[in-house]
Amino acid sequence: MSEPRIRTYNIQFWLVCLSSYLFFASFNMIIPELPDYLTSLGGQDYKGLIIGLFTIAALISRPFSGKLADTAGRIPVIFIGSFVCVIMGLLYPLLGTVVGFLILRFFHGFSTGFQPTGTTAYVADVVPINKRGEALGYMGVAGNLGFASGPSIGSVVANQFGTDAMFYLSSGIALFSVLILFRLNETLDKKEPFKLKHLAVWKESLFDPAVLPATLVMTLSSFCFGLMLTIIPDFSTHLGIANKGLFFTVFTVGSIVSRILGGKASDVYGRVPVLVIALLLLGGGMVSMAYTTDMTWFYISSILFGLGSGMTTPTLFAWTVDLGDSRNKAKSIATVYMGLEAGIFLGAIISAEIYSNISANFTWTFLSGGITCFLGLLYLAFRRSSRVSPSS
């Protein structure tokens, strides 16, 4: 579509934000407890795969979700992603083996391969261009609230009632995110009935080359996210922090404010200048965490990481829609999400390898995230020197 049909935030926008909050709370609430759960099954050497397998599935599914969102509609794609979380939460307690767990982590990843693609495209449809960064910031706040509250609630439930109860609660929350979708109106202008040919993504380009600049920066920045998801639970134990979801709660304090202000600032000052500030904050959080030895610096590092991460995501997705073809908006968004999944996967696998369950390796593990932020800054500096458009 060439022009957004809805000029202000309305109930549809806020409902999709609520659904997004519940979705992120559902699958994130189990993450802090998964390393110990996998260890209890005898799979302590496979901690990197907790996030790695999840992101591989999400990466594989992105071309399909982008294609379907641009043909069958945004809402069916959101529905598929949310419903996967409902099913996976019910199956974790039933497959209590290392192999079963790893299989479920893979299929669980299809949830994030679909839901965020449809949601981001939906939001981009219903807000005007000059509000794009701000709106994606608000949507990001909803996701971050789920990301923060989910792990804290999950750890409490797991400690009080066991991991099975945590898995069932995760499924129930995902179900609520599905029910909300029945109140949403489809925003795709030329929606087509689903056909098997829509799944033949290999017959065309799997990604949008126009948005590769945003994809590269997303990959480098999300490396840090994969690192944190994998290492923070063990690092929290190392520091004597009982609630492994505490980092995610503190992280959100910085992220909520920066998502709104960062997305809005990118609408005014341009995407690249805001991304430079975001990467400096993100890298600062990684370096600070590398030398953290007490709770004070743990909090400071978490807030810095949250500030940087919160500014990065909405700005990158707004930049994506700027650069991409409006006729294939979801495909452009899916391309950048592939970069996100690739970065998370690399961050999870490489950080687990550097860490190797040896506490003395925490410093170099976190510093590896600082290096990827520095590489992102170098790329933006090079691109800025050759292109001066505010949005590019």
C-alpha cells in the first residue's frame, strides 16, 4: 500500500501492542530457567543450543512469514506465531529428555519467525510515515514489558511450583495473545486466499537486497542479545543473584524510555545518527558487564544495555521500511528479522563456546559483544561518509 489508511493511533494499534506484550511474555518467561532445566536433563554441554536452535528455526521461517504476510495477510501470520507458543508450552513437560527438549526449542523458534514479522508489518500499515519510528518504539515497549515481566514471573513460578507449572503458564499467556487477534481488522489491501504456491519462496529472492544495510547493523547488534540470553543466567548465579530474570527487568527500565525517545528522535534527526548513539550505549553495556563484580555495576551495565538495545530496534525497523519497497513491506521486515536471528544465533553459539562453563571466561565473553558493536559503528561511519541522506 502506498499510503497508510489510519492517521492516528487507534484501538487496533493498542490491541496489537497488547497481543505482542503477551506473546513476548509467554516465550521469554521460560528462558532464565532453561539452562538449569537442560542441565537437570543431562544436557549441560548444549546450553548454546537453547537459543541457537530457537533462532535457526526463526531464521528459516522468515522468508515464509514475509511472503504470507504480503499475500494472505498480516493477522494469519501473527496467529501462527502466537499459536506455536500455546502448543510448545504444553509439550515441554511431556518430552523430558535432552533430545526432546532440543527438538521443542527448534520448533518453538517458528513462533518468533512469524509473529513479529506480521506485527511489525501491521503497525507499519496503520501509522503515517512521520510517526513510523515512534509507533515502532511504542510497539517495542510492549514487547519489552513482556520480555521483562515474563522472566521474572517465570522464575518465581518455577521456584515456587516447579518448571512444569512455568511451562503451562507460558502456554496460557500465549493463548490470551491469540484471542486478542479476533478483535483486529486486516490491514493488507489485496489479501489473497492461502495457496500452496505462497510457500514456494525459493522461486524468488528470499530477501530484500534494498534493506541489507539495516540487516547488517541488526546482525551485529543482536549478537549481544544472543550473548546475554545465553550467559546472563549463569552470570547471575555467579554473582549470587537468585532470581535469574532480574537482569531482564532492569534491562527494561532503560529500554522502555529509549525505545520511545529513540524511535521518535530517528523520525526527526535521521536513522543513522540515532543508531550511532545506540551502538555506543550497547557496546558500553557489554564492556561494563565484562568487568562487573558486584550488584551495582550489574545494574549499571543492564541499564546501559537496555538503553542501547531500546534505541536500536525501532530505529532499524523504521529504517527498513524507509529503504524497502512498500509493495513488499513484510518481505523487507522479514529480511531484517533474518539478520536479527543470525545475530542472536551467532551470539548464543560463540558466547557459549568462549564461556565453556568456566567463570574466568566471563570477561572475554562479554567483550566479544563490545567488538561487534564497534564493527557496527565502523560500518555506519563508512556509510555516513558516502551518503548524507537523513534516513539512510
